Amino acid sequence: MDMNQENNKQKLDLETLEHVAGGVYQTVDTGVDGLNAAVRTGPSKTEKQIASLPNGTVVDQVGDLVYDRVSQRYFAPVTYIDKNGTLKNGWIAASIIGIRR
């Protein structure tokens, strides 16, 4: 990212712009220290868990919420960086990233 600012505008290089243009950054907060948030393959509590993110992890919400009738919760599609530094996709309960319905 180019940190030079002109006229209160910040210039972004193409790599940075591509990453941030997709959605809205949200922070994982389970409300309980030591309790991680489940990332799933789809927008339901019955979908397979593919990751476990600790409190404070920043994710990028990249789409609209989907309501899961089984768990009566909303889920958000997100991208996140896994422990190996790889960009991954998944679904997380909307309330875990501060979205209340």
C-alpha cells in the first residue's frame, strides 16, 4: 500500500485494492475468552466445520447474510487467512462478527 496521501486520499496498489474491494472487514468476537468461532462450508450449523478462528481474528465479509432455519441464525460468507497464510473462504455465524438481527 502506498502510504503517501494527497488531498486526504490514500493510494492503494493493485494487490491491496483487490483484497479490500471484496467486502467489509469484521472482527471475530465469541464473547468468551478461549472460545473459537467455527467456520463452515455453508450457511448452516449442520455444515462441516473447516476452521476454528480465535477472538480478534479479522475476516472479510464478502456477501449477503443467509438465514439458517435449523439453528435460527444468520450466517455470513467470509474470507480469512488461515494459520499457513493462505486466503480461505467459509461461512461464520453473523453474531460472531458483530452483526445482530
